[in-house]
Amino acid sequence: MKKSILAVALLLLAGCGAEQPSPPPQTSATPAAPAAAQDELMRLAQQHGAPSALAADAPAPFFNAATAGVAATGFPFDANVRGFADYHAARGVPRALLDDFFARASYRGNLIGLMDKPGTSNPWYKFRQGNAAPRIAGARRFYAAHRAVIDRAAQQYGVPPQLIVAIIGIETNYGSNKGNIRVGDALATLGFAYPRRGAFFQKELAEFLKLAQEEGRDPMGFTGSFAGAMGMPQFMPSSYRKWAVDFDGDGRRDIWHSVADTAASVANYMKAHGWQTGGRMMIPVSLNITPQLQALIDEKTALNHTVAQLKQMGVVPLAAVDEREKAVLFRLETAPNRYEYFIGLNNFYTVWQYNHSRMYVAAVREIALGAGAHGL
């Protein structure tokens, strides 16, 4: 994405405010950056033909022994790479695929610098200007151009079509900036030369190699972001394997070129993560800030309290809401040193799981509303 969305990516990769989400979210950037790798990064159970005796739910080890480094030796000669290959070959990934991949993978040292840039914590009024307002006209055009198939996916999964459009818009500007880095190079470099997040990227690399095997494609033929996120919705490989959908019926889950597959994949992700059809995302509230309420705002995003409990603490919803619903209290800086307060409900949390940033969720909602959604 553009400069503004690069800020989103870096903010999320380095941590957003007080939150340190794990696993990391996806978003896009220029080149497109991660945006939807969610809670399966601790899941590398045996799949697709692995020997039954080796089936296990334990996460794969992190291969991070002290070595000369892949930058010096190349991937095939690094002890950590060999350990990774041995481990996954014993669990069903063809050895020939592993050996061929690492023989052809290229070390991309410039990606380390992109990952290590400090997070940008722009306030909402700036974030909104760069990530929500510029997407609304494009959302209307994109929806109008592809309305039939987006509506069909939306109806099947019970997710508003404008929300699907907004996700595609904020991730890759409606598919115009999907990233052009070889996914294999990105994941291999970050898996074996970026220890701070190496465990995550090694697991995504394993998912990616399984993905290439399942799809019958050369792993060097996939392109995406500098963090390995792919296609119009910027799915990480684990997200692709679990939630990507062949909605146009051509036998491929093509989130790079097929709007049908992309729309259904985004909708499937949202539904699988708990989207409630007809539910609200966020509601403005009034309150007098107290240390207790500020502590709630500073907590990691989670649905730990009911609306009734928040009301007992002095939070007053400014729209009708079921007091039994769970909610998270948060604020947005709408002008310098001026804040508005909200509660995020179940559907807010669902979108947050796609990208661990409250401002991201608020921007998605604003784009969706601008594209014609109601009741979000």
C-alpha cells in the first residue's frame, strides 16, 4: 500500500500502543505488508499425508542455533535450515520439495530493515485521513464493478458486502498493490535471519510449502508482501490454507486475481472468527474518565466485560445495546488531545482478529459505511 498503509504495517509489526498481539496481524504496505495471519501460528500439526505415527499437536521447534547465518552460507548449508528441513520432511513435506526450495530461495537482507523500522503510532485523526477517507470512493467503484459476486459471497457467509469491500480496500487498495516480492524468499529470510519473529515466520514457511504442494504450484511462483502476506486480502499462508475459498469454481483458490475467491475468502474468515450477522461493531459512549476506566482502555483488546459491567463503572452507551453483550472500551483521538470513547462489540473483535489494531477496525467500518453499509 501507500505510505499511510505502510505506517499501518509497521505499527502492527512493532506493536500498536499498549498492545503486543500474538500472533502478529496482517496488513498491507508498499510493498504490501502483513494483514491477516492470526491464531494458527502455534498450529503445525501433521497434515496431508504425514506418517500417522508422527501425528502431534505440539508446535514445531524454533530452529535458532548459533550459526554463521544464511546471509553468509546460503540457505542449503545453514544448520538451522537443515534442521527445519529434516523436521518437516519427517512430517509429510516431500524432501525433494524442501531441498529444491532452499536451493532456489534468495536471501533478502533488505527485508530485515523493513521489519525493524519502529512502529508508527499516528493518532486516529491522521490515521483516518490516510487509511479511511481515501478508500471510500474506491470502495464504491469496486463494489459497483463486482456487486453480483460480492453480494453472493456476502449472502452465503452472512457478512455485509461493504465490509468485504472495505477489507480489500484497506489491505491492497482494491487489489492494485498486492506486493511483488517472492513469498518464499520473504518467509525464508525472515524465518532464518530475523530471530525476533523467526519462530512465527518458520511456521508460516512450513505452511507455505504445504500450500504450494496442495495447490500443485511452484513455490517460487507466489508473490506478496515483504512479510509473506498474499493476494488482495493479504492472507498469510496459514490463513490461506485454512480460510481461502474457490468461489468461482475453477479449481483454484485464487486470491490474487479472482474477486469471487477473494470476497468469499474474506467473508469465510470473518464468519469463522465469529462474525454475527446483523450485529453492530462499535457504539459511542459517554463517560467521565477514571483510573479504572483508563486501565480498561489500556488493556489488550479482548471481550472481558459485559456492557452491564461497563455501565456499572460509569460507561453510558449512546445507542441501544444488549447489556449482556461483551465489549471492549477504547478511545480514538479525533483531534489533537481530544478523544471520543467507544465500546467495541463482538463484530469489532472479529475484524480486530484480522488485524490487531483498533484504528484499523475503525477505518474498515468507516469505509464500509461510506460504501453503503448500515447498522455497523
